[in-house]
Amino acid sequence: MAQVKFEDKGNGNFLLDVCGFVCPHPQIYTKKAIAKMKPGDKLELMFDNPSSGESITSMCDSTGDEILEKKQESGKFIWIIQKV
């Protein structure tokens, strides 16, 4: 069974791994993680459900949080999101 991994990497950098989860869970966990962060903090988000990308993008559009980077490695999406 998949497990959510949320980690404070220090210096305002966080890691959230929601690989193995399907909608709407990655978006919900991302929202909860960002809520724990301070403005300016960065979240490295890892997920493997392509359709989650759309809901996470629209969530960031509505909250104003900025997706700084999007990359894809061996079936995983790795995004850097900065909280505003």
C-alpha cells in the first residue's frame, strides 16, 4: 500500500511524495502540505498519476501558489511549487 511521505528538508524546502495515489488524493495531500508551509517555502512534489497534474495546476492557479518547475523521470512527475 502506498504511503504519503512529507518531509521538512530544512531552509524552507519540503518534500511530498504521493506516488501510488490516484485523484483526488495527490491534490488533497498537496493542499495540506502547502498549508503547513510559510510563504516563500518550496515544495518538491512527486506523483505518478498524470491526471493529478491538471487538478494540482488548477489548485495552484486558484491559490496563487507558483509552479516553478515541472519535470518527468521514469514515470514520475516532479514539480517544484512555491507558496505565496
